[in-house]
Amino acid sequence: MSASPAAEWRPDPLLTIDDVAAWLGKPKNTLYAWHSRGKGPRAIRVGNTLRYRRSEVDRWLDAHTDPER
């Protein structure tokens, strides 16, 4: 008997701005500037902090990857 899809669901990890800055090798101020200009990975405001879904950062990276040559 297989588990139902709801039982297999796991939340997409929310990353801090420190996590994403380290992952992308960019200063936090760059991520704040991107967010205020509507650029960079989509973020979620949780209280007065930004959080990033890991899947959104992956999607953004895929969208900004150079095509194969």
C-alpha cells in the first residue's frame, strides 16, 4: 500500500538572506537591492525579514544559466 501524496509532502525549505548570499557569493546588500528592484530570486517577507524558497532560488538560477554552447 503506497502513502497518499499528502503524507509525502514536505515543505520547501525557507532560506535566510545569509544562506542565499553565501550560496550565490553575493553580499546581502546586493540581495536587498535586487529585492527592492524586483530582480533576483523571488523572496517572501516574514515579519521584517526576507526568506527565500530553495526552489525559487533554483528556478532563478536555471533562468539565468547561459545556454549550452
